[in-house]
Amino acid sequence: MNVMPQRLTVQHVRDDEFVIRLRAHELHTDQPDSDRGPSPVELFVASLGTCVAHYSGTFLRRHHLPSDGLTVHAEYSMAADRPARVARIHVTVHVNATLTPQQKAALQAVANHCTVHNTLRQPPEIEIRVDEELP
């Protein structure tokens, strides 16, 4: 399967603030001490939380269960050693419905296999290169 690569751009604004441009959207990121936007780590955890929420909501609607009030909470901890990284993420899906044991197990399976979680389980190849701008 040949999939077209997607692109986003991150550009420096000031200090530790950056603007992310993707499609028609702009998001700002910063460090917590300046707080002009979420930090990159917070965006990372938020991407997992929103992916779990999307998959959970799709499951609920597909099974004619209420998705109103669907809430996902994510807690994370940083590693105490090096390299700097997120060591633990705990995600909880709250639904505004009474689920049978089978529905709960199925929703759990769906939430466990959102695209972001799958990517963390099978990390992508990452290439970072430095390119000098010529005057």
C-alpha cells in the first residue's frame, strides 16, 4: 500500500514558543514556565488521549450507545533517569452508559488499538537531519 506522506511545519516564534502549522490549523506549543501553549510532551499525551476518545466514540455510536459525556482522562509521569522521556501513561475512558461485560471488553479492545497506541507499540522509523539554510 502506497500512502502519501503528510506534512506539518514547526516554526520558532520566541523563546521556547513554536507554532505548528498543519492543513488549515495553527497550534502553539511552549514550555510550562512560559505557558503560551501546551508543551510538546503534553501534546504527545493529548494525542493518545484524543485518539482513544475518537475510537471509543466511534464504537459507542456504532453500537447505538450514548456517546454524550464520553470523557478520557490521561495521567503521565516522566522518567526519573535518562534519556528524558515519558515513562508511564495511564488512560481512563469514562462512558455515560451501562455496558454489558461483552461491550466493556469490546470497547477496551477498541480503545487499546487506536492509531496512536498502535504507533507507540510499533514505533515508526524516525530520521532527524540538520539542514543549513544557505544565505
